[in-house]
Amino acid sequence: MDNKLFVASLSFKIRDAELTEIFSSVGSVVSAKVILDRDGRSKGFGFVEMSNKDEADQAILKLNGSNQFGRDIVVNRQKAKESRPSYN
């Protein structure tokens, strides 16, 4: 989980390929996914998995607050999913 990142404030023009390209500048990208609504439009955030913790640290250091496609992006560690109570 230390190498998984949450990326927010993305330009609505950015898709998976552009997200991969941005993060490839600081290390090896395992996966990059922009979250889309059901009509195929970007929700303005996504997730990136770097190959290791050091590369994830570098991505946060170098890319958090950087201007990408006209917007200053936010890069943080992905938080663990909270378990939701089951209602039976």
C-alpha cells in the first residue's frame, strides 16, 4: 500500500495514458487509473501505483502541487479503504 497514490484536482482532459506519462517522469508506473462517471467523463481524480515506496515518495515530493494540464494536482498516499458495516 506504501506505493499506491491518490491523485486529485486533475484536469478533466487527463485520461489513464496522460496520468501514466506524468508519473513516469519520476519512476516506474505499475498502473494509473482516472476515475470516470457513468457517461465516461473524468471525475477529476485517480489512482497511481508506483513500483516501490521510494518512487511513490519521489512522486509525492515532485508532483504534489505541480501544474499539469492547467491544474495544480494533489498527490497523497492512498488511504486504506474503511470497512463499511453490513446491514442485514
